[in-house]
Amino acid sequence: MSDKSQQRKTEGGLLATLDALDKKYSAYVHNMRAPFLVQLYILFWGQIFNKEGPLVSLFSILYCLINYGSTQAYAPLYYGLTYFTQGMMAYSSTQVIKRIFARPRPVHDKNIYRIKDIRGKEICASWPSGDSSQASLFAFFLLFNFPQFVAQLPFGGYFLIIGCIHVSFARVFFQCHYFGDVIGGLVIGAILQQINHHIANWVQQQIKVNMASEESKNSKKPFKGVSIIEYTIELQTNFHLQAKVDWPPDMPDDMLEDAITIAKQTLDAHDFETQGVEIARLVKKYMDDKWEPYWHVFLGKSFGCHSVHERNRFVYFTFEQSKISCLILSNSFGKSLNPLTQLLNQSEIVDEFQSLLSNFCKDLKEQAVTVQENMEENWKTVGLDLKVKAS
């Protein structure tokens, strides 16, 4: 027997062994019996990425955009088309692989009670699982594009992993797949999302470079923003400011333009080394007057800050020529104190409060002196009595 024949026989034996083990352990779940409520819970995960999958995914992405995504108007269209394209790629890939390997589905045992027969509608090949690949694709899409949203989930990114495991187990429980099928689907979804993510970044970087080169031909320096999806608008509106947004801004475009413009004008009109505090005060006053209080402005070439800001009220940028960074944000803490501040600003109330406080302190001091004198007198009396008794 030749070496190639021996190798093929060995590989065939290994695959047959793995296939037998996969079917053996999957059969335990195929034949598993569960109460009605438990099956209802498993059914939810078994169908969430089936027919209802695209709808659930798009609603989830829309929620992420509203709460944690970009403020640009075209962001929902961008992310929606991106996810739709990647989902179609995952679906097409799994269908092609199924036709190539043509692994039969598990035996449909109708004697095992299931609250809904979703196995009967599954007629194509078994490996890999399309639902598992879509679940993995969706999880990594959120992880790559909405890390802030993922961080807010219970257990963070592990929550997405738990969801993928639930989907995979449900597909095996309803006799739609073997364990090997769902594992293959999870791996394929993760690989496709990783590839798509790198391709999207490469395309966006190429667009960024091309747009920058077009502007350089006209002797204009583009406004360099780190958020690629927002780069187009920034390039068109802010290139003359020569500023770089060092963190994805959470601020409407007109407010962002205004904040950078006033900071640039104020810095140009003053000496930063000697009038830094005055520059920050003027920028704050301008933002308070135009965009409502209460704004906080931090300027410097090297500083640290930890603060909380309102939604749509944050930007952090650096002027490339002077290397001066500006952190401009607003929060509602000052607004909650506004009525109290106005009340205390009334001179009559302040004077009356000071008078009451002064009288209270005076009375307290007099009472303390009286108590001290009484205690001294009592101690003298006690000492005299003890002396008489001793004699």
C-alpha cells in the first residue's frame, strides 16, 4: 500500500471517529426531555437567528446607535448596510459549505416531545450551522463596533459568548444539528467577521488617504478625525482649523464646529503660557451663553481628567501646531443647583443668614462659659466636702 493511500485511510478513519463521537454525544441532547417552560426558553434561542434573526439584529444595532454610536446622520445607514452585507456573506458561505460536505441532518425522532417542531422544516445539509454562524457574526459585530455598549452588558463580552452558547445548544436540543455543526458555525462566523472588519478598516483608510491627498493638492490641510465614519463631514467643515479630535466626539456637528472655532480664536488672541486660565474662562463663558450652562473647559499640553458629561456634550481635541489639547464638556450638576445659587445670591437673605449664624455662635459660646463656671464651682464644693470628711 502506498504512503498516500495509507494517509487517506488514516484521515478517513480519524474523521469517521470524530463523526461517531459527535453523533454519540449529540444524541444525549437530542433525546433530552425538559418541562414546558424550559423548552419555551430554549425555543427562543433556537429561533432568534432563524427567521426572526435579521429583525432582532437590526433592532439591536439601532439601539446601539441611539445610545452608544455616532452622532452623524448617515451612521445608521452605514452600520445597517455593513451588517446586512456581512450577514449575507455568512449565509452564502454556510450554504456553499453545506453543499460541499453534504452532511446529513440528525434523525428526526417525533417520539421525543418538543413544544414546536422546527426540525421538520430543516431539509438542507447539517454542517455548518447557519444559526450559530449568524450568532457569532452578530456578537463580534457588536464587540468590534460598539465596545461601549458591550461594556455595559452583564459580564461584558462574556454575555455575548453565553448568548452564542445558548443558540448553539438550542439548535442541538431541537434535533436540527450535531455539536460539530454548531461549533463549525461559530468558528466560521467569527472568522468572517474578523475578515470583514479588517477589510472595512482598510477601505476606510484608503478613502481617508485619498481624500487627504486631494486636499493637499489644493494646499489645504484636512481636519484629521480619528473616527473614520465622521471623517467626511469633518474634512468638509473643519480642515482650516488644523485640529485633531483625539476621542470620538459626542456632540452635534454645529456645536463641534463652534467649540473648536471659539477655542482656536481665543488661543490665537491670548498667550497660552501666561493667560491659560483666562482662555478657559472665555471659552466656558461663550459656551454657557450660546449652548446653555454648565460647561467645563480644560486646556493644556499634558493633563489628566476624570469627569461625567451629558449626552451630546463632549469633545476632546488637539491643535496640531501648538500641541495644545482642549477638553470641553457639559453636565447637568450645576443646573440642579441653579435655584439654590440664585437664592443665596440675594444679599438680604445672605445678610440675614450671617446674622443668625453669628447670634447662634455667640449664644453657644455664652452657654459654654456658663457650663464651665458651674462645673468649676461644683468641683470646688466636692473637693471641700472631701477635705472636711478626711479631717
